[in-house]
Amino acid sequence: MYLLGCDIGCSSVKVSIVDAESGLTIGANAYPETEAPMKVLHPGWAEQNPEDWWTYLKHAIRGALEDTKVTGEDIKAIGIAYQMHGLVLVDKNRTVLRPSIIWCDSRAVSYGDRAFHSIGEERCLSHLLNSPGNFTAAKLAWIKEYEPELYQKADKMLLPGDYIAMRMTGEIATTIPGLSEGIFWDFKEHCLSEDIMNYFGFRRDLIPGLVDTFGFQGELLGSVAAELGLKKGTPVTYRAGDQTNNALALNVLNPGEVAATAGTSGVVYGVNGNLGADVLSRVNTFAHVNHTKENPRLGVLLCINGVGILNSWVKKTMMSEGTTYDQQNLLAESVPIGSEGLSILPFGNGAERMLQNKQVDCTIFGLNFNIHTAAHIARAAQEGIVFSFKYGMDIMNEMGIDIQAVRVGNSSMFRSPILREALAGVTGTVIEVYDTNGAIGAAKGAGIGAGIYHSPEEAFASLKKIKEIEPDGLKADRYCGAFDIWKERLEKMI
């Protein structure tokens, strides 16, 4: 008996097949092998074609089935994780009307800012737990103004995971965590936000009905099952945004527990048990996968847009052809902590919420043509990423989240020894590395939703810690000194 987890990212689609009884992953696949394209028509814009996600998913699922020799009959439940905050519009025929405006697109910042002031800052923070910011609701408002004919044609507004679930099952629905990440959810009233709907003048029928994060969400259509190599009627029993799902994958479910990721973007995600918000909306608060009205579980999310994409840029532009990321990491390790005075601000992938939605862009400070090499750039990029994490974690500390340890998966940039060592050193926290990823989390979420596991504790009993990195005193002092220089340079820019 196996579980299938699908993680719809902006770089690729990843899938994992998990043996439900042992909890072990028996196979995985990802597609495409190179980074998926992103359409940037204007500075600060970012779009992807939802049909491409579906194509990638078909390749990834079929590849995983072929590699493992698992048949579609053996898959008992499917879980979906997806890139958060995106906007997909479909008409009555369930045809996509335009490319998806994805999470890192900055075009709608001004719409969220105006809503924040017009609705009232105190009311937004107490009911929405956020400024409307640059999230899905603001993106829909941009469509309403600039593409009014398309807005009128739209039958439903979907998040990326809702779209994939629709393609699989034919059912259109969303979740409370999904509405909260789009800034459509009123936490105090526990319902769709009348403030947002009325301010922007949205039609109520655009918003799908609700299903539970864990639980039956539809069955695989026969035609779709044939496309994917799966069995007709296989239930979809879980869906969640990528960062809430990553926290689930790391068994981060209770107040004080913290997860982090470092893919295209970088995220630190801490669980809070009380309704609260950052007054400047530099970090954001969403419903976690296990949130209920009676037992609040909120995910406080710090996001830095330009993390893995910066590392990828360094590899493509600074390294010789054929250089691997492991080789790039070794090259970076040849440079002293602090990169001999070189600092990089990793903010070149759209407006940064942590910096109050300012478009700071990536900046290199202290470049000396007589000293610095590609190796220095490689190290300064990783240090800049870590320092941006530290800058945001200080904000989370101000909110009362006491971060003692950070759980991460052994994937993406957290495979880098520099990144792990620097994060432990500059924050004074223990970094716990686990053998898991988002697709595994989605598979186990499906097992919980299908009732195969009776609790998250049962689902994650097999979660394996493979490494623990504690702060090194002497290195920590050097990292903190380099951070102080980095922070001073950042604050001159903002």
C-alpha cells in the first residue's frame, strides 16, 4: 500500500511514493530536470502557464512509477502541495483564462497597500492577521482593473493546488489555509472576509467552496487516471501550500516549532498558538494545516524571494560550464568567513515583504577587483542568504517566537555545509537536518487524510534526523561580525 505526494513548485514538480506501512520513501522523481521557465513581461512580474504544471506532473508521476515498478492500483491516496499565493482563473468550462500570476510577482503591491489603509490597519491586522499586501486577493484586484473582460469571464479563482486538484478530480474547491494565504480569510469571524470582498468589489461566486486540508477532496477521473498511469477513483485526501506542507513534512505542528526551506525562495516558518500579527507585515501569518477555530495553529512565515535563484544565477554566470552545486559549495568553502569584505543583498527576485514590499534588488558591496574571485561571489551569496534569514528571524523574535532550533530537509540549498554552518553561527540556533521533502510531506498528509494514519505522530514516526549542526563559538563571532556589516549596508538601501 503506497501513498503519492505531488509538490507543484515554480522550479519543478516533484513527486514521492511512500510505503504507508513503513513510512519510508521508495521512489521519487522531478520534472523538468532544468529549472522551469518563468515569464517576466515587465520588471517585477512573474507568470507561469498552469498547463505546464500539469505536463510536468504527468512526467514526474510516470517516471516515479516506472522507477519503482509500483502500479497505479497500489496507490491508495494522493496529496498535493503547491506554490503559495498564485492566482489561476478558469471559466465555466474550467479552461484557464490566462497565465498564473505566481507568488513572486510584485505588480499588485499598491492594491494591497491601498486596501490596508482603506479597510484600516488595525482591522486588517486583527481580522486578516496581515496587510493584504501582494497576495492573491491583490492580484485578483489587478486583473479586475486591467483585464476587466477576462475578470467577467472568470467562473472561479483558484490557487495553484486547487487547479491541480480540479484537473485530477473535476471538483473545484479550496481550503481555509488556502484562503488565508490569499488574504481572503477573516480569522475572528471564521469566514470569508467581507472586508476584502467588499473593498475590492469581488463577486462572491468567484470563491470556491471549502474542503478540509486533511480529508476526502475528490476521486481521480478515469481520463486523468489514464494520463497519469494511476487508477480511476484513487482519492485525493490532502492539499496545502508548500510552506505549510514543508512544516508538516518536518513534523512542525505545535507552538514554538520552526521549519525552514531554501529553494527558489527561502522561508522560516514558525507555529504560533495565538492570533497575532506583525504590525509592519514584514512577516505574515496564515492558517497552518492543523488550524481550527477552537485550537488555533498559525504559521508565521518569513519569506526571502531571492535564495536558490541567486545561487543558481551565480552558478550560471560565475562558474565554468559543467560545475555542479557541490563543486560550487567546495569553491565557496575556500574563502574565509565574511568573504573578505564582500557582501551580497539577495533581493533580486521581486518586492520583499520582509522589507515592507520594497523592490531593493540584488546589490554587491565591497567588490575589489584585486582580491575577489568567483569563489568570493559564491560564498558571499550564501552568506547574504543566511544574513537575510537572520534579519527576518529577529523580526519573529520581536513577535515572541523564541527560536531555539530550526528543522530543515536535506534538500535544495540546505545541502550546503556553508549555509547550515552560517545559519547556526549567526542565529545561535541548532539546525536539525531531516531526511524529508515537500513531496514526502504531501504523501504522508494524504495518508492522514485517508485515515491510513490516525495521527500526524503516527505518520511521522519514521522521520529520521540525519544531522545536527550546533553553533561554533569562534566561527559564530565571525559570522556575527560579517552580519553587522551586511545589515549596515542593507539599511542604507532601505
